[in-house]
Amino acid sequence: MSSCSSRALTILSTVFGACGLLLVGVAVSTDYWLIMVEGIILQQNQSMEVKMALHSGLWRVCFVAGSENGRCVASEYFTEPDIEITTENTANILKMVRTATPFPMVSLLFVFTAFVISNIGHIRPQRTILAFVSGIFFILSGLSLVVGLVLYISSINDEVMNRPREPEQFFNYHYGWSFAFAASSFLLKEGAGVMSVYLFMKRYAEEEMYRPHPALYRPRLSESSDYSGQFLHPESSWPPPKRGRSTSEASSDISIQLNQTPPAPSKSNLQTGSQSSKCSHVEH
């Protein structure tokens, strides 16, 4: 059961990591993060006339309606691109979203590193630390991406809130599929990171379970048993050699003999002694 769960975690973390890497790579390289439409409302028939429509990503802006229709311009981070934009708020939005660009790039770098380390760890499962390192990189990649998404959304919302309300003009915006890919990539990378860390914990627990205790390899040096190292040294002879009497044992035997009381004399010994004393008096 444990091997099956470890195999399932290995497969799921690999799939989630690969999908997260693919989605964030597509999101960074495409230009459908934001779609904006500007126009005016005609009072005669209450219809809308589109003055400008565009979709933008992290690297370029493409116009699909208006005077710049069919033109794609690279996002210049140090100089202003030569394009005609109807309102200043739209230009400010395109400027502010550039501040979020470094975070998806860092996220892409982290998830690529995590994916490589994770695959090396799956090829060599005995190196359990690789699963933990890949999980940390997956989690850092997701956190970096979510910081970029929050900064991207807040920049757009600030400019939209400062936009003047005019009844004859309309402005509409929504997030495109590139933004949806980036948000989905965040969930996949966090899932891959959690599963990689959990896989590391399982592998480490399995190693500790099957690792013999170091005391099994240490011979017993106590003198309480003559046979303590018998199976650790099979070349020793049988039966084991007898030990000599130690000094403490000899001294204890002597003390026992000194403390013993002499036996009481018997009646026969007393009679013999009295007769011998009488004979000695007669002789004198």
C-alpha cells in the first residue's frame, strides 16, 4: 500500500509540474492577458461605435479595431511606443501592467528548475532530499506568480476607478485566456509542490523504518555474559575459554573464610582431653 501511494504521488507530482510549466510558458509567451474596447454611444439610435479595441500581453500590444487596426507593437519598458491611443487612462493601464512582468518570468524560471530537480529525484529515489528541494521550488514559483497576478489586477483596477464617467463614452475590459492559463498554472504548481514535499516525507519515513539500528552492529563489551560476542565473531572457538579468577573474587573468598566461626568441640573430644590431663598429673 505504501509503495502504491508513493508511485501515485510520483506520477501526480510529475503531471502537475509538467502542466504547470506548460501553462505558465504559454501564458508568458502569448498576448491575451487583457482585452480592452473603447468607443462612443450614438444618441440617435443608441448604438455603439468602437473607436479602439486591443489585446495585450507582457511583451506586446495588438490592435484589432480603430486607427491602429491590425498593428502589433512591442511593449517598450524604457521608451514609449509610437501608437495612437484614444484616452490617457488606456495608456496608463498599458504602462502600469508592465510592473507585473518580472514576477511571471521568475515564476517560469523557478518552475523549470523544480521540474528538472523533480525528474532527477524520480530517477534516483534514494536521494530523498531532491523531492523536498523540488517541492520548495514549485511552491516558490506559485507564490511568485500569484504576486504578479495580484499586482497586475490591482494596477488595472486603480486606473479603471480613476477613469472619468461620461455617458456618451463606454469602456469595457476583461481578462483573456493567457491570464486564465497563468491562474491555472498557479494551482497546478502549488499542488505539485505539496505532493513533492509529502513524497519526501514518505520516502524519508520508509528509509527510517528499514534502516537497522546502530546498536545491532556494536559488540557487547560487558563481562556479565561470556557469549555476548559469539555471533558477531564466528571464528571464535567453542566452547569459549574460561576466564581467570579476578582479584575481587579472590579477596571476597578470603574474607568469607575469615569470618567463619570455628566448630564447637564434641563430647568425645572433651573426654579425651580430660583423660590426657589426668595422665599428665600422675606422671608428675
